[in-house]
Amino acid sequence: MKKIGVLFGKERTFPQAFIERVNSKNVEGITAEHVRIDKVMQGVGTEYAVIFDRISQDVPFYRAYLKNAALCGTAVINNPFWWSADEKFFNNCLATKIDVPVPKTVILPSRDMPADTSEQSFGNLAYPLDWKNIFDYVGFPAYMKPFAGGGWKNVYKLNDAQDFFDKHAETGELVMMLQEEIIFEEYYRCYCIGGKYVRIMPYEPRNPHHLRYAASFTPTAEKLQEMEEIVLRINKYLGYDFNTVELALRDGVPFAIDFCNPAPDADRNSVGEENFAWVVETAANYAIEKALAHEDGKDNLTWGEYIRKSAAKEILY
């Protein structure tokens, strides 16, 4: 029997619907359930062929559990090693190398020194930074947000340099990104599952949260294809099994705004019935694919092209 487990937190609609959908398909030898953990011993595997991770970004204990499980052969959705290493600034840097338009972005050292550091820890950092060139590059208005993500927490819209310095003073030990504002005509949030299944959803981030999917943008077939190709390219290189990509269209050009969302919103009450039905069905089918392909004791994780190509270079040299 190949078990598919779901590891989740406060959310309820997606995990339960996912489990019910997998089990309703009656695939021989496949069953789905909530993950239950009563002990974690080093180098000892779990009973799950596949674990769908929806919460380890918030619970370090779960991330450690998943790494051990993956080491012992569990296919974890998403790869916990890559997820631990990835962050939004790197995503933007990678996008510039794979021909995906992104807003002009810089990373900033934290306003306050991190715990257990002193001025001596920053001997390599110029002070002050080259603020003129930074501001000329990004421009105003701009957005400032944590480089590693965290939803819409600690996100600021900035109108000028003084506004930046005032707001940056509030960020404490957070490492922030300063990012060009993209004034968009249309905006889309795109599910990508398995690196091959894409759903492009009109999305209006300026609406109240419960109305953000109530957008009436109507892209042409050509624009849909262009956006799908961008979404697939991004996820091919990052290697996420389940992710969302947000695209803002400025003058018809899709800019990737946010594409490091390995535990994206999939709640029925926010994404709407049609999107919810698609993500449950597609996630269930993909998890079954992974379970059927699972090989005991092998590395069953998904690795993106960035890591695969880097590893291949090491082997060559």
C-alpha cells in the first residue's frame, strides 16, 4: 500500500478535500490520510510514499521531519531542502538569467544589527550604502518587503527617499528588498502543479482579500500561452511541485512579481469554487502520479534545473 499524507496547519478546506478526492479515485494500492507523527528517529523512514507539505514553512520541527523522511525515500511536495534554501530575492536574480521580466529589485542589509553581531561583523559593508544609485535604479514609487517572503506582512509602499528611510527604520532585523512598482493593467495568479499543469486566474490584489479572485481580466489566447510558458519556465528552474506565480501586465508585458509561494492559498472561501475544484483535482492526480512512481529507498524528490545543471557541472569538473 502506498500512502499519501497531508501535513497541514490551520487550513481545513483544501487538505480534507484533497484526501477525499484521492481516496474517491479508488486507485489500487493508493490511499491518502492526514500525517500523524509520534516520533522522529534519525535515518528512520516514514510510512508515507508521498507527503504533501502545507505547513513546514511555519513549523521548523516539521521541516526537519520532512528532510529525514525525504532522505529515507519519501517524495515530499515540495522538496524541503530546496524550500529551505530558496527565497524571493534569489528568485528575482534567477529570473534575470532565464529571460523572465521582473521588477528592478535590490536587497538591503537589516536596519538593526542581528542578535550576536557587532559593528565588527559588518566590516565588508560600506556605510552609507550608495543610496543615490539604488534609488535611481529602482525609482519611486516603490515597494519594500522582506526578502524571504511572509505573505503581506511588513510590506510598505514608498513614495520617495524620505519615506523609505522613515519606513526602513521600522523593520528592525528584517532583511528587506526594495522593488520597482509595476503599474499594471491586468494581474494574474497562476497555479503550477507538477511543473506541467497550469491554471491562470485573473486576480486583483487591490481588492479586499475575499474579492481578489473576482477580477474580469480577459487575456487573449496568445497572452495566455505566453503567461503559461513563463510559469512553466520559472517552475522548471526552481523545481517546485506546487507553487503559484503572480504576473502583472504592464504595456502587455507579463512581469513576474511573486513566484516563491510553495504553500499557496488553496482555500475554497478565497479562491472560489472553480479554482478550488481545479486545484484539488490536479493536486490529487499529481500526488497519485508521485506515489505510483515512488521507489523505496531512492531519492524521490523533484529537483529544479538550476540545481540539476549546477550538479552536472560539478560532476564534469
